[in-house]
Amino acid sequence: MLVFSGKGEARRETEQAAWKERSIDGAWDFELVPTLDNRYGDYEQPPYDGFVGAQARFFRFSQGEREKMVTRLEEAYLLKLGPLPRAADDAVLALGRIAPGMAVELDGKAYAFTEYEFSLRYGLSHDAGPQGSYHGLKGRLTDDFLALGRKVITQANSNSYYAPEDEGNFYYIYTTVTVGEQMAAFPKIGSMRPDAFWLDGKPASLDKVILTRGTHTLLLRYGHAGRGCFVLDRCRQTAPRTIPLATSWYENETLLPLTPYPEHRHIICRFAFDVPPGAYRLRFAAKGEVVRVTAGGEEASVSRDGERYTAGLPSVRETACEAVIELLPARGAYESALDIVNVDCGRGLLEPGDWARVDALACYSGGARYERRMALPEAKELVLDLGEAGCSAEVFVGGESAGVCMTAPYRFDLTKWAGSEQDVAVEVYNTLFNHYRTIQTQYNKRPQQSGLLGPVRLLSR
């Protein structure tokens, strides 16, 4: 390094000794420090006296041969075909009972039905409805969960509409309904009217249908892009909304359950997710009958109060591990049968790295404390280098703060403790970014790296 004096002369600064490095490898004692106080419902509805901690909202779902990742309360209530270059009524009707992957051929090209997922509570993922001239749902979600066409974003990523697609402008929507007795039902189609509607393969009225006992197929054709919905209601008049930040269809007792998988009613649903170190209890709501809960392969003791369940794990999980909830679903609620799983945690062990890679911490915003015993070497200068952290970090040595860093480099002067053995703790806090994934927004589709990321080193000279 060259240093210039006031006279314009240059001199070489005395070279300092090179740093000696010692890697701090292995796991740290790890414990969450939740910060989101929800007594007023600022972060979740309804309000409760407590802090938002570890929660599982994304699951590895399986039911029979079906396997996929699911988001809490989302369900494939429908199957979708399209876009198609033109209508193909005869070919689609000839398929009869339809399943994903079943296809029709047009002009030598095969077009297959795929699952169409949404939430009866939150609507369409990442597009819950118009948000006005600035970002935010304004307390209301649209009932139009069916979006056909090419999504076009307007007003600085706050609003959207659906335009015709280059591949074509025709779509088919398929599902089934099962009833235990003969009844009348009223289709609700929202802002977009289908061009045709078939009940059990025969043209039907969009005003009212008569359903006999048993399972019925429902097929709609749309010849245009746009946004609407399709539900069957036992009442002509839609019931008023009673739950905040929800569509009119959520917990609507007069709605008939729709599913393209009526034969799956008696097949166990399996929800798998990773729990953080220190996990000792799961609390969740489920539609159906929970038959088994495990963590790390060990079975938990389960108690029930209506739709709410508590599963006490057989022991505190020292490290992150997979938890599995198995349940016999209610009719028409398979992958949406499981709501948020709250994970109560104590102290465990975690190696440096992104805590959001643990499923139950993917939406966690708050803090965590990492702690371990260290033999600090004799040195004239001693520095703890945390590598990377997400996002702020404070280091404590023997309970005394060694400083706070908000950005890299995350380096802390430990010289005053050189030559001693100390309990060293690192408290790391991320931002609200990850919790923001819990609301219906067009942002934050992936979690932000959080926690003590490392690599951690002691530097001395």
C-alpha cells in the first residue's frame, strides 16, 4: 500500500503480519428468537397473544400415485385443457371420465389436461385480485379464481388482466361433484361466462342443474381469455363473506365440493415437511381424520379438539428432521386438508447455512441465537469473521456484546478475550421479506437467505 504525505512524497506502509485462519466448523447450539408480536393481528388473522414462530406452509404431498409440492389450503379442484387453436367438443366429450395427462389431438399435436390449483380462501396464488394504484390487497380478495390466457401486469406490478395467447383461445375445464341425494344446484361463474357447459356429457343450463345421488362430471368450454370462477352452490344467492381476507367461497357451507379425483376419497393423504432443530410439538388444523404423525420416524402422541390437533413429539428433535402428517381427508379436500402447522421449538443444533432451507422456517421472520464454547487463541489481534449473514448480526462473548454488523463484512474484534475460553453467541435477525410470502402478493416467491450463513473463521495475528 502506498501512502502519500502532504508534500506529495510516497512511502510504503509497514507491512503487517498475515492473518492466521482457523475454521469454526460443525453445529452450533441453535434457538429461535421470535419477534413478530401478533396480539393485534398484525401478522396473522385471527389475533392471538403470542409471537409468530416456526410454521410449515409448504408440503411434500402424496396420495396414492399423486406426488407434488403443495401450498397450504391450495387444491387442484379443476383440470384445465388449453390453450387450443379451436374448439374440440367431440374429442373432449369422448374422453368420458377425465384424468391429468389425458389428451386430445388437433392438427397432429397432442394437448393434455393438467391440474388447475387455487385456494378457496386466498384465490389464485400470486394473483389474488386488483390492488388499486399501489401495492396491497385493500382488505378484499377477488372471487374470480379462474384465469385463462396470458397474464399481463399493469400499474407497477399491482394489477393484472388476462389476454389471448398465441397458441389459441379455447379452453376446457373439467371436474366432478358427488351428492348423497337428489338436489338442485346453482352454477356461479363470476365475471367470465363459459361458451358451453355439459353435465354428465350432456348440454346443461348455467342457471340451475338437477343432480341425482352419485358422482357427476362437469365440463365447461371457454372461447376467450379472461377471469371468472366456477362453483356449484345449493343456494341461488351467494352467502355474504364472514371471514376477513377470504373469498366468498371459503367455509361456505352451501357450496358443493368439487374434485377431479372422486375415487380418492378413501385414500390417505400424506404431508411431509422439515421441522427445525429443537422441535417438540406440532399444532395444526385439518379437515378429515388424522391417523398418524411422525417426526424423524418416531410416532407422536396426538390429541384433538374439533378440527384442531396437537401432536407432542416423543422427544425434542436435536437436529432438523422430516415430520409427516397422515390423514383421511374430508370429501373434496385432499391437498388443501392441512392448514398451517405451527412448530413449537426449544434448543437444538444447526450448522451454519440458510435457515430458510428448513421447510418450517421458509417463511420465518425474526431472530435466532447460535452459541458454542470456544478456545480463543493468544494474539495481538483476534477477529471473528462470520462470513455471510442474513441479515443483521450481534456477537456476545461471555454475555458481553462485541458489536453489531448490519452488512458485510461481518467481522468482530475479540482481542480483549484472546487467550481465554468463552461462550460465544451470535444473534442473527432477518427482515420481514420471508414472512411476506405468507400473504397473496406478486412478490417474494422465493425466500431470502437467512441466519448465520458462514463460513465462520477466527483470524489472529
